[in-house]
Amino acid sequence: MKSKKPLVSIILGTLIGASSGLFIKSISFSSLAFSGFRMGVPFLILLPMMIKKGLVLGPRVCRKKLWIGSLFNAARMLLYILAYKLTSIANGVVLLYLWPLFALLLEAAVRKKKLKLKEIGLLFLALAGVICLNLEKGFSLSPNDLMGSVCMVASAFIFAASALIFKDALADHSEVEVLYFQNALGAVVFLPFMLAELPGTAAVETGVAAIYGLLVGIIAFGCMFYAMKRMPMFQYGALTYLEVIFGVVLGMLFLQEGFNLFKGLGILMVLSASILSRFAGDSAEPAVDNADSGPAQCATMVSPESKR
């Protein structure tokens, strides 16, 4: 019998991740400063442990891959912020969730794996559900929206690439270690913006932003990495669409957002794709933490001499 822990973990992670909108709407920090809390808090919390382990710069094996993933994640965050400044939330959400499709295509290209029609179909079903959930908000094609949309597509693509890098890294490293590298370079970039805005911000808002960094940056992504390590990428990507549903429900509960036929249909489509992915994943490529595949995948980025 399969363990239910990865499924429970990804549900918890997407639920916490969906609360991001509530935090963002409740405080006055700029997007750049808020990103400083999002990436800086996990980095600062995990830094002493990594110093103790002697892994601040990463292990010699996979060091290059981990820092490339960290660089990708920092660039992805910059594009993500810029996209939401230029385009609507509806446009942004739909384009952001192109990333599981990009991840599936990149994985197939890199590993020369044949795409499965059922996997592509389920991801498109989930994406269609996201579109339905946002129909009432409208989609705009003004110059700013177009530029924002391009930024979000680029962000989604980079996020897909970084997800594959971190999944490979999880074959040989703990979730906590990968969390550190996910946030490291982004923290260096965004922490100065956070520090610049601290003097003029109320202590309560600073505390809320710090809690956000802890909840999303460590707990939510810790849960997500736990699931990522134990699931095929297709199945993991399909299940992350649950975050969209949780976001809609939280908006209805706390922001008095309404419910209509489009939302109901969108929720049904996303749930259907996520549930069916559990069964489709049984025949998919096993997770990279298998004993036969993990170390070899991690070693592909380094020469034999660098392992010594």
C-alpha cells in the first residue's frame, strides 16, 4: 500500500501557500520587501544549521546544480513580482500554472522520456479549471497586461526548470538543505529592500510578514519538497493545482468573494485532474529518490574527479 504522507503533505503545503494572498492584502510592505521576508526568513533561520554542517556553499557534488536552481528561483521571483505589478491577478494565476506543463515538457526533453497523452490531458484539464475560476475577473490585453503576461510566462518556465533541479537534488539531500538553497540567492537580492522599509513600518505588520516567511517559506515549501521527493513530477505538478482551489475558498471565507457557476465548474475540473493524477501516477516514472536513480542523476552535473 502506498504511503499517504506525500499526499497529505502536498495538501497541507498548497493550503498554506494559498494563504499568501491574505497575508499580502493585510500589510503595507512593497512587493520587493515582502519578497525579502518570503525568502530572507527561511534563509536566516536555516543558515546556522548549514554553517554547522559545513554546507553554506553546498556539497562539492551538486554544488553547481543547487546554485543554478537558487539563481533560477531568484530570477523567477523578480519576474513574478513584476508580472503582478503589470497585469491582473486573473491573468497572472492562469499563466503561472503553465509551469506543470513546462515541467512535463522539460522533463521529457532532458530525460528523453516519451510524453503520455493522459498526463498532458490531465494537466490541460486542471489549467482549464484555473481559467474557469478566473473568468468572472476578466482577462485584459492592454500593453501593460501583455508585458506582465510575458513576464509571468517566463516566470512559470523558470519555476518549472528550478523545480526539476530541486527534485534531482532531493535524491541526495534533505528537504531542509534544499530549502536553504532555494532561498539563498533570492534572500541576498531582496533582504536589502526589506531592511530599508523596516524603520517606517509598524511592529505588528513586521511580525505578520515574518510569520508569512516562516509559514510559506519553510513549512509550506517543506511540505511541498517532502511530496516532490516521493512523487513523479507529473503527479506532483497536477496536485499543486489544489492551491488554486484553496485560494478561492479562502477568498470566499475571509474576503467575502462570491461563488458562481464558473467557480463551481473550475473547482470540479481542478479536483478531477488532481484526483485522477493519483491513479495516472502509478504508471509514471518513479520519484527520483529511488536508490537506483537518485545519486546518478545528481552526479550528472559534475565530473568524476569532482566527487573525490
